[in-house]
Amino acid sequence: MNKIRTRFAPSPTGFLHIGGVRTALYAWLLAKQNKGDFVIRIEDTDKDREVEGSIEHILKTFKMLGLDYDEGPDKPGPFGPYMQSERLPIYHEWALKLVSKGLAYGDPFSKEEVEGYRIDAKQKKLPFLYRNYRPNKLPAWDKSKPLRFKSNPQKYTWNDIVLGQIQSNENAIDDFILIKSDGYPTYNFAHIVDDYLMQISHVIRSQEFIASVPKFLNLYQALEIEPPILATVPAILGPDGRKKLSKRDNAKDILDYLKEGYLKEALINFMALLGWNDSTEQEIFNVDQLISKFKLSNVQKSPAKFDERRLVWMNGQYIRMTSTTELYALAKSYWPNDSKTFSQDYKMAVLDLIKERLKYLSEIPDLTSFFFVEPKIDPSLITDNKILSKIDNQFLIKLLELSHQRLSKTSFKLEEIKNTLNDLLLETAQKPVVLFSLIRIATTQSPASPSLFETIAILGKDKTLSRIETQIKALKNYE
RNA sequence: GGCCCCUUCGUCUAGUGGUCUAGGACAUCUGGUUCUCAUCCAGAAAAUCGCGGGUUCGAAUCCCGCAGGGGUCACCA
């Protein structure tokens, strides 16, 4: 059996979103699973649509996700170059093969004329078929006009690993353009030549190409080459479920997810599961498991809507599975500026504490600011608190004073803090909801924060006590 | 309009003729975990399997129609 070689062939028109990367991921998984090759080929045959910097951006996305490629524009291999714009002579050579066989001809019509035919067909509610207008005597190609393929309409039945058997009729076949008048090939032509020359075994692509497959099959026949194995992955729809995810609307750059602190393993797991599962109830798969379990034949036929909440959940799962040491390394660039002067041990302890409520790393500053900066007193935390607001101010002050006094006598080890405050609970006959909430507010000035004992243990004795003092003063000022 | 593809809880999905009065996960709701938020745990609600016929003792699963959705019909990929 020939080596399995898959490819991802983006055009450099911007960034990659969930949909694009998922298609690439499936191709990558298949290659890895079979010890094959994964190739990146840049389809830059439309100079008008090209966006500056896209290629670097796309390659960076692969690198950041850890989806390594064996050959690509910046990774030469035996079948290069991997930029279509650098392969123009190859396409011309193949085009001439068709010309010499009488299977390609110079387009005799102007753009306007073709457009006229198209409108005419539309008005008559007929499919527009260029071949109906094809002259009997094929015009020669002088390269100032596009080169068209002389199609040979017929029915096709082919097998798609995901979709199964697909049939088409003659109407799906038409004379399409092989080489544009600017000398660049069209996608329809270039990808077929390249996939063949690059010995691609499996072409995995998204659904919008399915309608063109009969045309491709017709061209393979004319070129007398074998088509690769085809697999069509379903589209990914936007959250509204109406249309497929697109850059125009809501789709986000994968690199942005990475920047926000989504872990690459979570992103990969999530994308893999958007349209694939291994027929079990397992939801969390590490990359190795994905490689060994992935099967194209298990890919869903119907399109899936992208629900970011599931991604958020999954990222949380991965954050919790990651050791704090590892997470600390990943989180380096996310700490707030004010944390600069604090030690690694301190930050590590903070991270360990907030880890279980972290959804993505860019939440770190919001969740941790009070560990690094003296928080501003926020009176509403008490006045808006259902229970504390009903308690007499004097009594709150007294509780804080007692807490201050008792805590000041301890060594501030976690166990001791715990015992001391529990004792105070008994002594003052207060419920945790009163005493602990009060101290928590005094020390964090935050509506939500990690558990009290751990929080103040990390904060340390000095800061804890001074913040309680500050709160007492503030309460006294309300008098 | 032609051609092609798709159709199970709000969402991602399991399911390949009987074990399905349809399972899991996300989201939602409720309760528990000495304080808030979260985590975790337990539980609830949530799909008459797009609709209509058929085949069969028996269908989400097979067949036929229909409907809805999507894609495509570029000198874009």
C-alpha cells in the first residue's frame, strides 16, 4: 500500500477559524495515525484576494497548535515548491497536454458575453452550462484568453469515505477554466495537478467542494490519472445555525483563542469532537488518543453548529487536568502588571488557588488583582449583601476587631487560621455566612473570590491584618 | 431553477431491525460540599428519532414519496 499523504491547502486570504483548522486537523490525524505525511500547500493563485501576511499567520497557527507538517512552504520536501504561484510552469505543461489532445481550448468569448449567457440561463431557469455555447471548431489558445477544459459530460458514481456513495449526472459537468488570462491556474485545475504530483493519497476537504467533484473526476479522466481517495467533511455552522461559519460574520481566528488562553489540547479536542466521535461516551481525548482512534468513516455527515460554551467547558477541564507547575509555565504572559514584583512561589500559590475557577488564562488578571494590589473599599459589597446589610454596623466592626486580634496572634499557617476562625465562630455564635463573608470582603473587596482560609494564607499576615484595619476604618466613617 | 448533500433533546452526539418507555456531554434548573464565585457530587427537566406511506411479528434503524435546511452552478478557493 502506498504511503498515506494528506494535505491542507489554504489560500492566503487571512486567518484560520475553527472550521478550517478542523479540516486540517482531520487530515493531520489521518497522516499521523498511519505514519504518513502531512503537507501544507499554499493556494495563492488569486492575487486579488491575497492578504498580506496570511501565509505566516497560517503557518504560525499550525505551529502554535502543535500540528506539525512534513512539507510546506517553509519546509522543503521532494515535491516542492509548496506555493502554487511558484509552480506556474508545471500547470502550463499539464495544460498543454490537454491542448494537444484537443481537450482544452482558448475561450472565444469575452467576460461580458459569458455573463450574458449566464443571465439568459438564469432567466430560463436552466442551469448555466458553458459547454452549450462551445464552438464546434475549438479555438486555439493564445494565452491572452483563458484556457478552458473541454468536458465530456457523463454520469459518475464515486465513493466518499464520509458521505458514502454519491451519484451525479451530466448536468454537473461543464467546461471550466484551467488557466486564467493572467497565466495563473484556477483551483479546479491546480489542485488536481498538485495532489497528483505530490502523491496525496487522501483529499479531505469541506462540503462546499462536493458539487465540483464530478468536474474533477472528468478532468482526472482527461488527464489519465487516478483520483485520490476523497473525504468530505461537513460544514461548521455559526451559532445561529443558519449559515456556515465564516470570517465575515462571527468566526474567530484560532490564534485569538490561543491568545485568550485556551489551551491547544482543549482546542484540538474540541475541534475533533465537532463532527467526530469514537462511538463511545468519551469526551476528553488527548492528542495521542485522537491519533489512534480517529476514523474518517466516523465523521458526521451533517453540519454541526459551533457552540462556544462547550469549548469553554472543555478548556476548563484541561486547565484542571494540567498540573499547576505546567499551567504556571503556560500562564507566564497573562499575569497583571502589578504582579511583577511578586515571587514565583507566591504567584504559583495564587494560580493553584484560582485554577479550579479559571475558564481561560486571560481571566487571570481579573481573578487575581487583589493578591497584588491593595483593593479599594467597595461599600456596596456590604450594603448590597442580603445578610450583612441587616447587621448593625457596630457589630460588624466588633467582629472585624475580634478577627484582627485573634489572627494577629497566630503564625498564619493555614491550619492555624482555620482553627482560629472556627473558634471565633463559636465564641461569637455567628454563622460562617456572616463572619467569613465579612472577612472575605474586607480582604478581597471582591464579590467573588477563592476560599477565605487559603486566600488570606497566601495574602499573608501583614496584608490581611492591614486590610481588616482599613475595612474597620471605612465602617467607622459610615457612622 | 438544475444538480448534489443533509435531517435524533436548545447544542454536540450514541444508535447499522428486538436489550430504545432513545444513552452520554454542554447549556438550563434544584440540592449538597463550614463564606461569595467557581469546582466537584447528586438529581430534574429536555428528542412522539423532519413528515407521510410501505416492508416486517417488530423500525430511529430497510424501501418509496414529500417537506425543510445547506452547498453549488466565478478568469474565488
